[in-house]
Amino acid sequence: MGQVAFDTLQASEELQTAGLTSEQAKAISLVVRKSHEVEDVATKRDLEDVRKEMQARFEKTDAQIADVRKDMTAGFDKINDKFEKLGMQMTIRLGLMVAAAVSIIAAILKM
């Protein structure tokens, strides 16, 4: 637990000088000190450190996303190549079937 600088002895002495009893002065000084106690206060440097850490993590995440995009693009390119090859194979097979059908029809008509 962090604390703001507060001199309880000096405060107590000043309160006693003002006419309070020693017990009253000590009690007031303790209450004031406790009200000045601070927990987990972030300094400008702490905030700057967090900002830098977050920036580094964002940059790392951006790099990872870029890698995934490259991998996906490469995968899609492979799939597109396979579809093109498959399309050419289907065109050739269909052409052969049409040619065979025309040949069979021509042979039947010659009979």
C-alpha cells in the first residue's frame, strides 16, 4: 500500500498547540493519514509502460494476422489451381464423350 507523505507527529503537535488533547490530536492525525493512504496508484511512467506493452502486443497480433492472411491466400490459390485443372479435365472428357457420341450416331446412320 502506497502512502502520500504525511507527518502524523507534526500534525499531532500542531493540533495540541491549537488546544486539543494529546489523544484527540493523535486520533485526528491518524484519521487524516489513513485518508491519504493510496492503493495501486499508477504513475505516468506506469501508464507509459502499459501503453508500450499494449503497442507491442498489437504489433505482434497484427503480424500474426498478416501471416494467417498469407497462409489463407496461398491455400486459396492452390484450391483455385485445382479447380482450373478439374475444369479443363471435365471439358476434355465432355469433348471426348461428344465426339464418341457423334461417331456412334454417324456409324448408326451409315447402316
